[in-house]
Amino acid sequence: MTSTMSYDALVIAAHPDDAETQMGGTLAKLAQKGQRILLVDLSDGEPTEFAERGVRAQQAAAAARILGVERTCLGFQDRLVSDTMEARLEVARLIREHRPRWVYGTGEACVHPDHEAAASIVRAAVFLARLDKWDQVPGGERLAGQSAWIVERLFFPHCKMEPAWSDFAFAVDVSGVYDRKREALTVYESIFKSEGDRLLALYEAEDQYFGRLVGVRYAEIFRAHSPLVVDDPTVFAPGVHA
Amino acid sequence: MTSTMSYDALVIAAHPDDAETQMGGTLAKLAQKGQRILLVDLSDGEPTEFAERGVRAQQAAAAARILGVERTCLGFQDRLVSDTMEARLEVARLIREHRPRWVYGTGEACVHPDHEAAASIVRAAVFLARLDKWDQVPGGERLAGQSAWIVERLFFPHCKMEPAWSDFAFAVDVSGVYDRKREALTVYESIFKSEGDRLLALYEAEDQYFGRLVGVRYAEIFRAHSPLVVDDPTVFAPGVHA
Amino acid sequence: MTSTMSYDALVIAAHPDDAETQMGGTLAKLAQKGQRILLVDLSDGEPTEFAERGVRAQQAAAAARILGVERTCLGFQDRLVSDTMEARLEVARLIREHRPRWVYGTGEACVHPDHEAAASIVRAAVFLARLDKWDQVPGGERLAGQSAWIVERLFFPHCKMEPAWSDFAFAVDVSGVYDRKREALTVYESIFKSEGDRLLALYEAEDQYFGRLVGVRYAEIFRAHSPLVVDDPTVFAPGVHA
Amino acid sequence: MTSTMSYDALVIAAHPDDAETQMGGTLAKLAQKGQRILLVDLSDGEPTEFAERGVRAQQAAAAARILGVERTCLGFQDRLVSDTMEARLEVARLIREHRPRWVYGTGEACVHPDHEAAASIVRAAVFLARLDKWDQVPGGERLAGQSAWIVERLFFPHCKMEPAWSDFAFAVDVSGVYDRKREALTVYESIFKSEGDRLLALYEAEDQYFGRLVGVRYAEIFRAHSPLVVDDPTVFAPGVHA
Amino acid sequence: MTSTMSYDALVIAAHPDDAETQMGGTLAKLAQKGQRILLVDLSDGEPTEFAERGVRAQQAAAAARILGVERTCLGFQDRLVSDTMEARLEVARLIREHRPRWVYGTGEACVHPDHEAAASIVRAAVFLARLDKWDQVPGGERLAGQSAWIVERLFFPHCKMEPAWSDFAFAVDVSGVYDRKREALTVYESIFKSEGDRLLALYEAEDQYFGRLVGVRYAEIFRAHSPLVVDDPTVFAPGVHA
Amino acid sequence: MTSTMSYDALVIAAHPDDAETQMGGTLAKLAQKGQRILLVDLSDGEPTEFAERGVRAQQAAAAARILGVERTCLGFQDRLVSDTMEARLEVARLIREHRPRWVYGTGEACVHPDHEAAASIVRAAVFLARLDKWDQVPGGERLAGQSAWIVERLFFPHCKMEPAWSDFAFAVDVSGVYDRKREALTVYESIFKSEGDRLLALYEAEDQYFGRLVGVRYAEIFRAHSPLVVDDPTVFAPGVHA
């Protein structure tokens, strides 16, 4: 039951496994630090090519347990996720219900149409969630009973279907929890079965590659919706080439 | 005397007042936190348009005292700073002498030719400083007696002569020390005299502007030489629009 | 009554106060030169966070009077402005009705979803307005009785919620009319009340900042839909650094 | 004799024919309007592939006459133009001597090394020319006797060896003077002889192409060193698609 | 009848004449090499400004014959082409029906709203076409009876209404078939009549211009949806400047 | 002895091992296809951090043998490679001597100063090599006795010290020869010893990562100096997502 509980972070992705491949290490790390995190799958990812209906939901639940996070599904139709006002309001409602400080969405996406829609829905929902007086907005009844909620930061992990990002905002060192990420991804094996464990190995190659670029074993990379602000520049770990 | 002392940070700029206008708030803040910082002026900035020779050096010394940092000058000729191998090695030598964890240089610059040269010199010097065995390099004698030194991070503050940066890497909140920055800049008044205190007010407008964009009163913005890596995404302060 | 009157320029924005903050100085200047300008608010901006319903409309009317422009509202719902074909045709209809030589819309926008929709609606509407024979287009009846109208130029002022533009197309010197802009913005005080007059001061900091970059006291910056063409390069005022 | 005369504009290019191909129409137009313009060739362009030594200088003189401009040559060595401090100071000296309001240089260039050097030399020279007190600068004697000179605008025409510019700053309509440009280019026929008049026809295709994009028969396109500022947005001619 | 025939390539554009102006030469060339190509017009382009209803369809048929390709029309309404899920599924259905190895769509487009919609529809349709099990997707019945189809490459020709592309992926040398392209475009004369054959001449100027940039008489330029991969770098023809 | 032999391709890099890590697979592949390839190291890479002087030269020779290519060294000083006119002419001389159809240089580089210099030297040298009549150029004697040589294509492999390229021009599938590349890199083990074989594994992760992005096991990515031109778009292998 996720109903009225508040979370530190919401991760809103189109399909089960999106969050895990994109930022499973960061999730494991934040969970280990005690953050309460809710994965929100816009769709259940069904039908899936290589598994029977229902298998993916079980995998999704198992992966969440491994990472130490909770999970819910909004029930939009896989393949047909659409950036409608209704979808925006539904996600805004969820954000106001769970009052997260951080939201992780989907960055600029041009490969999978569901991802493209998700990117737009989440960005809009974070904005709409902060507004008040929805009882005075025809069409906005869904948000009327809730308090406004201001998300502190909206981040976008890199989607493995998209081109490499030459200019991400920051990387997170996930070397210490990489076994956990690998374990969570392995759960989905059957839906990746056409390529055996090779696809997982290749996903791992991405995390290794960006890890090397920033001087750690494994890294996940992110963009940010708003410009970053820090207390001072010493918060950043050393770079490989300064 | 700056000779063999080690510093937490080196700020290497073409002229006195460059560092102050670009990142005077960050310097004051880091100094207050106890960092030992050395400003390195590649040139003494002489001659200057509105003041007699020597005035600027006194101003530079006063500004450094106000910010709580030390200062030295490499004696290159103002207006004629040139990206030569000799300049690179001289700056590398200085870096190895002072062994800073952080270096602040000059970003991509296309207005002032001295800044353009400084940008290139510092970037190369940070790299050369990390290499060993200079006694075996004909032409590299200057670095021969020193140990290699690996700078952790090379950052570039925004130069107020350059276009706005739409995509800086991070901003530093300098609201709490802004009086100190203003005081340090005021010291240079005579060299800005053609425009009275108006130029200072306009410089302040930039820091206010970027402050508003990131949700604080005053901010200074930076780019980074290498991609940024953080322990987790919670190190960033809230954004104005998430 | 705005019905069949023609205007020199239409400024089409999502909410009252958008046009004023983005290009209030340019509007005052053009009005002083005798241009007839119509501000078109897609929505009435209600409900607004810090004021009772109806207050904003009065403020909008007052601000328009101060700037010397007229104003109308299309009645779309604030927060739910949506880029539908109906919205595009409605704006195209308005353009054909008022036959402006210049239209000012909203640039690429990713913070406020209403702005994002407005950007797309206006761009499409300017295109649709130029086409003929709408009586032969099922669904295009709204435009059927009107003559085609070719807008000469579609410009986009910079929205203060968006990142700084490093590469705007041109700035307009609004120093001579800045009091007028300040006065128009002050009218909206109550809807900005959470931050007192500080927000207005910060908006002013942006105009000062871009002013300094181009060598004037206050400037507003713009992008253009189509590449710019001039009779010769002497139309541009001197630059700060050539 | 170009000695101490002042000019409205200086066009500083690496070789004879660069200015003509890049902005011959704009030159003809400005000359017709009464501007006094000096073409400065950094080198004489010798040796040239398809003509005897000396032929190109005669062509250059003829082309200048056709366009209604004057011409001088700084005598740097073709192919070996180098961005040295000496070259920068020499060009700064020339600028101070002729006190132009406008300078036209070479934009970012990566095909011809001479163009790349010219781009950098001119940009630096315009900056150095505005500085005072060169008598106090060791190495700057060349500028010591001259008054400082502030160029109002530095523009860069598009070089026909470079990739298309998707984002030029503005185009100049040169339809009315295109015969003049064609005539000036034809003068150089012998040095283009490997391709007959075909190369000229292809250069013309570029001017036609950019003309069509901006709605005129022939256009030349430019970038600007500093952001553009206008009195108001009505200075721009209508766009093809607004 | 195009029903169940398979094609080597589908070219999916908003209006008759889009494909011809953008890549008529490439089409002629591929057809000469024996490829079976189907042009898919999303709309019939009616009404058109300068011709009676029905004329354009005859022209479209004639142009296809000249280029050696076939043609069909999906019957969406000109001017009102909209990126709906229904449109995406309809195009996906067509792709699965004709099983092309290559699809040519519309690139990033911001001038004509129909083109913008077409760009998005085709990109999504190519993705949806590759998915299986549509019988299990409520709303996806249209694709249920068909086998999945994986398009090898999705390319985007340059639209002549858009800005120049400084960074296209590749050009195709169409010098040898340019007469054929010219002939196909001439067919549409009456719909271009406002500008006589001048518009065609200007379109030709673009192909000449990009031809010169890549060292051939006429070229058409393309972007690619996915990064390009080649067996080795010798597949590319020589460049003008290497 | 490399003296007057002609080669199909020259690969000009700053240090031994640069070419191998960047494009070792492509080299092995081209060599297997019968191309005669010469690796040109601008410097011998000495001193190197973890090995005695001379070791690297032996490794370089061994690596070349494994890849099936030849190798020479121009003797510039490691760490101090400088973009001088002399260096440009020396490389141009080498190009004219060996008359390669393809040259592989170094792309835009901002980490290692030697790479930055190499990038500039090679680009200029390819241009200078194509010019005639050097006997008439004071300072160009070095090229005087040679015939001009026009390189067909200048490509830039991705340097593993640089940020990821989001927009490379093309990838080469090197899956079939990857053992050969691995073997060639292993030869350099001692100079990478600080990180054991881990660095090699990480380099491999990059090739795997870009391989997955383009749908093969291992890929190397390239940029091109001039825009690419192909006979038709069927030369490209299928993409992962079309």
C-alpha cells in the first residue's frame, strides 16, 4: 500500500526495468542511506516480447525488493503512453500524495515513444503539483483536495536506448552497490532473453564506461531540470583529469 | 612570501580584479571555511587606463586581504599574455610548488586575448603538473626537481566580459558573503572610474540575476574541466523550478 | 472592443504579466513610437496564488494602459493551456482578424507547461494564418470567411523562468522607457506578494545584466523565428566589445 | 596610398578574393551608399596555383575598383599566416591608423589555416586597438604613438570553404548589386581556372540559396562578435516564414 | 493498389512534392538501381493555393512516374496533420504491410506544422512497427493481424523550408540523375506559380550549394535517426577539403 | 625504412598507443583487407611513467606488427608537442612523401595538450600538402621538391581521454578483429601498470558501449573533417533503433 505515505524520492518511468537500468545503482545507494523511495511505473510494460503476461510484474516486484525500494504502477497502456492533460494531472496528484523532495523522470528521449511521453508528463506534473487552488480550476478536480507540494529537484537519468550524453550534469559513483544493481537487472532476464545475459553485460559496459570517464568503477549519469547550486565547489569528488 | 607553502586552492587569472569579479564571493566563502587560497595574477595588469602605475598592485593586495586570501603575480606582460610552452611550464611549476587540490582558471574566452591565453595556459599546466620524470625532458628542466602533483578539480568561473552561459555546471550561493565581495571590488574603484560605481552595480546585477535563476540572492556560476561526480544527488540545493 | 481593428503588433502570451516581464520595455517603446499593439492573453491567469479572483484582470488592464497598449483574453484555462488544433485555429483567426505585421510569441520553454503550449500554438497559428481557401478544409471553418494574412516577423522575448540565453538574436535598448516598464510591473505587486518587491527587483537585475552585456542600461532580449535580414550591417548599435 | 586616411570600414582577410567571395555584394552596397572602405589583405595570396606571380595583385586591384573600395596588403606570407603577437599588433596599428567604425574579419574557420590565423589575429587586434598607454608596454612600441580606437562592431562574413551556417546572425540583401559582385569575382577568373567559370557559378548558388532562405534573390550571411542590439525590432526586413 | 506488396523503401511525407523537393534525386537514383519505393503522402495537399482541387493529385502521380516510384496517400487533412496515437498506428500498420528496409521521414521541423507532426508520427511508427503481440494491446487492434517489422534505417532528408543544416549526417551525390529530379519538380509548376519557375531554380540552388560543399554538382543532404555504422571508412567518397 | 613508399592511410597521433586505443580495431580490419598503413607517432612518448626509457618503443613496434601496420616516429618531444609552422610543414612533407588517400588525425581535444597540438598540426598539414609551388614560398623549402598531394579524407577517431561523443559521424564495427586490438593493447601493459589490466578492460568497455549503441559487439567511433558523401544511403549497416 503506497497510498498516503510520504517518500524521499519518486522515480517515475514508463516501464518496469527502466528505472533499474538507468539508475539502479543510485537507487540502491540511496536506499542504503535510509531514503524511502517509490518507483512509479506509468505502465506495467505488458505485453512484453519474451515472457507471458504477469511475469514482468513479478520481476518488477522482486527487483524493487532487491534495491530496497517500493513500487507502484499507474496502469497506463504500454506503447500508448500519451502526454495528455489527464496523465499530467494524475502524476501531479501522485506527487502531491507522496510529497517527495526529489523526483527522477526521463530525459529528452527520441527512441521509445513511451519515454518521450513520460519525459513530458513528469516535467509538467512537477510544475502543476506546486500550484494551489485547484478547486477553482475546471478540469483540475483531481488535485483539489490536496496541498500544494514543491519538489526540490527533478533529475533525469540517462536512458540506455538514447545516444551517449557528452554533457551530462553529474555522475553518481555506484561502484559500492553495483552487485545490487546487477542482481536487480538479472531478475528481468526472461524479458531480455533474446540476447541472453549479453544485454545485461552490455548495459554494464555503459556504467563501466562512464565510470572510467569520471574515475570510478561504475557510474550512472544524470541531467538536471534546473541549474545546479552547491554550497561550495568542494562537494564534487576528484575528476580523472581534474 | 608564497614560496613553498601549500594551498588548498589556486586561482589563476590574467589580471588583478579578474578573480574578484568572477568569483570573489566563492573565495570569501572558502576562506571563511578555513581554506588557504592563493590568487595568481599572470600579469600585474599595468598599465591600466584610469590609474597611475602601481595603484592597481596596492588595490590587488587590499582586495586579497578583504577576501582572506593571499596573492602573487607571475609578471607576464598585460595585453601580451601568450600561450607559450614556457608560460605553461611556469604555471605548472607553481602548481607543483603549492600543491592545491583545486585550481580555478579561465573558461572559454573570446573577448580579451589575455583571458584566452590564460584559459589555455592553465588547462595545459594542470595536465603537465601531474607528470613525472621531467629531468628526462629536454626543455622541461623547470619542473625537474619537483614532485608530480595531481590537481583534483579544475573549475572555470564565468568572466563578466563573456556572453551569458545558458549551461553552466553549477552555481555557488554567495549571498552570505556578498558584502565582502562588494567591498573587495570597491577597492578597485579608480581603475573603473570612467563608469563610476555604476560598473560595480552592473557586475552585481549579474550575480543577482544568476542568483534568482537558482533561487538565492547572489550566485556565481562555474564550468568544470572534467565531468562532475557526486556521492549522491542530494548534495545539490533545491532549484527554483525543481 | 478589439474586434475588427488592425494592429501593428500582436503579443500572444499564456498569462497576464508574461508580456510585461518579458518585453514591457519594448512594448512601451513601440507604443511611444505610435504602434498600435494588442496583448493577447491566452488565459486570464486565474486562479492566482496570492490574490482573489478578478484582481489580476484589473491589474492586467492597468498595466496595458501604462504601457500604452490594448489587451484581450482568449479565455483558455490557466495551467491547462494545451496545444490543440482548435487552439491553433483560434489564434490564427485572431491574427487574421487583426492583421499585425509583427507577432511576439513565446520561445522554447520548458519550465511552465502553459508557456510550452503557447510557444507551439503561436508558431503554428502564424503559419496557418497565411493560408487561403479554408472553406475547403473540413475542420477549418473558423478561418473560412477571412482573408489570408502574412505576418512579417515572429519574435520570441526571453521568459524570465527560463535559463539565460547565451545566443539570443538581438537585444532592444529599453533604458529610456524603463520607468514605464517598472511601473507596469509594479501593478502586479499583489500576485508576487510572497516575495514582496524583491521579485521585481530581481527581474530588473536581468534587464540590467543583459543591458550591460550590450552596452546600455536596460535591455530585453529576443530570438527570431526566421533568420534576420537587414539592408546593411549599419543598422546595429555599437557593441561593448565590438 | 592608404596611410593616415580614415575609413568607415576595414575588411581584413587572409587573401585577395576572400572578401569579394564572402561579402562582395555587401561591399558594393556600402560603397554605393558612400562608405569609404579599405580591404586589407594579410597576404598577397602568392604563389597561386593557376596564375603567374603578380597576376593576382592586378586582379585584386581591379576587383576593388569594381566594388568601389580601396585595398592594401600587409605582406604576410600566404599559407604561413600565423597568429603571432607581432601580427596582432600590426593589425591593431592599422586599425588605429584608419579608425573604422566597422571591421569585418574572418569567422571560426577550420579549413584553411591562413583563415584560422586571420580569425584570431583580427579579433585580438580589435581589442588591443582600444587600449591606451602603449608607450608603457614593453613590446607594444608599434602602437605607442597612436590614439586608442574603439571599433563599434566586428562582423564575420561566411567563408565559402566552411560548412553552411545554420545559425548566422543576419543576412544582407545584395540582390540589387549582385551584378557588381559577379563582375568583381569574374576578374579572378584565371586563378580559379581549373574549374572554369563553374566555381563562380557555384559561389553564386550559395548566395542564391541563402537569399531564398531569407526571401530575397541574393544574400550574404554574417555572424557578429558581440550580441546585436537594435533600437527596436522593426529594423528587420520581413522573413519568408515570419 | 499498394496493398500487400513489399517495398525496399518507404518515403513518408506530409504532402505531395515534399519528397520530390527534399530527395527527388536520391529517389531517382535508387529507383534506377532497381529499388522498389513507395511514396506515402500523409495528406493530398488540398486545397492548394494556386491550383484547382485535383490538379495536385495528377501532378503527384506524374512526378512519381518520372522518378520511377509508386505513390499512395493516407488521406489525413492538409494543414491539420496531427501527431495522434491513431496516426502513429496507421503509419505503423502501413510499414508492417510493406516491410521496407529503409524509411525516409521528416527531420526536426519548425516551419510547417504538418511537417512537425509528420516528423513525430513517422519516428513513433517505425518504433511501434517492430513490436509484437498487438492483439494484447487495447487500442492497438489495427496492428494485431500483422507480423512485426524492423526497419533497418530511418533517414531524414533536409526540408527546403528549414534553416541550412551545418551538421548533416551525409550527402548523396545526385548529379547523374538531376535532370530527372528537375523534371519531376517541373510537374508541380502550377502550384508554385506565384513565383514562376524561379522557385524551382532556387530549390536547385540549394542542391548545387550542398553539392559544392561536398565536391559534386548536385547533392541532397540527410540526417539519420540512429548513429551510422559502416564496415570501414573507405565507403565515403572523397571530400572537397578531405 | 618508410622513406618514399606510398601508403593507403597515415594515422598521425601524438604518442605510441594513441592510435591503438582509439582505432586499433579499424586498423586491424583495414590491414586485413590489404591496406598499407603507416602509423606516425609525433613523439616517442618518452619518458613514460611506469617503464624505463626505450621500453615503449619496443612495445610500439610490437603493437604495429600485431595490427599489421608499419610505424615511424617524427621525434617531437613528448609533453611539449607544439603547433608550430615547422611542425605543420614537417607533417605536410610526410604526407606528400607517402601520398595516402586517408589520413586519421586527432579530433578536438582538450585533455592532453599534446593531443590538442596534434589535432591542429594534422589538420593544417593536410591542407598545406595539397598546395603547389612551395619553391616560391620563403619558409616552405621543406616541401619544395615534392608534388602536391590531395588527401581524400581526414577522419578523427575518438580519444579515450575525452568526453563521450553524442554526435559522432560514424562507427566502425570491429567485432571481428577485436582479439587483435586487445592483443595490441596488451603489449603496452607495463606503461599502464598502475592500474593493471583494469585500464585495458575499461577501454574495452568503451568499445563495447558504442558497439551496443550501434548494434554490434565492439565499435570504434569517428568524426570527419569534411561532410560525408555517399553514393546512396544503403551503404550504412542497420541501426539498433533504425
